[in-house]
Amino acid sequence: MPFMRVPFSAGKLLRAAAPPLAAIVAGPLVVALFSSDPATAIAAFAFGPVSSAGAASAFLEQSALLALCALGAALAFRSGSFNLGG
């Protein structure tokens, strides 16, 4: 029977999950340290983009542009074109 490769090991999964988890933990800590009203600041950050139709539309518009730029850079790097400047 041929060797079956496991797509993810525990080390790879931890390495991929560590930065988002660190941001989720560090973000509220920084807000709590530097804000006079941390609960209001975190609520505004979490629910601000979906507080109205205009805010949600602006959030999606800006997110889509950033996602397209990231996909373009990832495609260029994946194809071996490391010089994005020309």
C-alpha cells in the first residue's frame, strides 16, 4: 500500500493558527490598556461595519479592493514573478 500523505500536521496547524489567535488576544488587551471605555471601543470595532447599510457597503467595497490586490500579489509570487514593480 502506498504511503498516504497527511495534508496537515499539528505543527503546521499551530504555525498557521498562531498569528490570528495572537491578534485576537492582543487586540482587546491593547484596547483595554489605552482606551477610557474599552467596552464601547471594542463594540464599535466589532459592530461598526454592520451598523447600517452604508457602513456595510463601504466595508465590503474596501475589503474587496484589498482582497483583489492580495490575490494579484499572491498570483504574481506564485508564478515566480518576484518583481511587482515592472
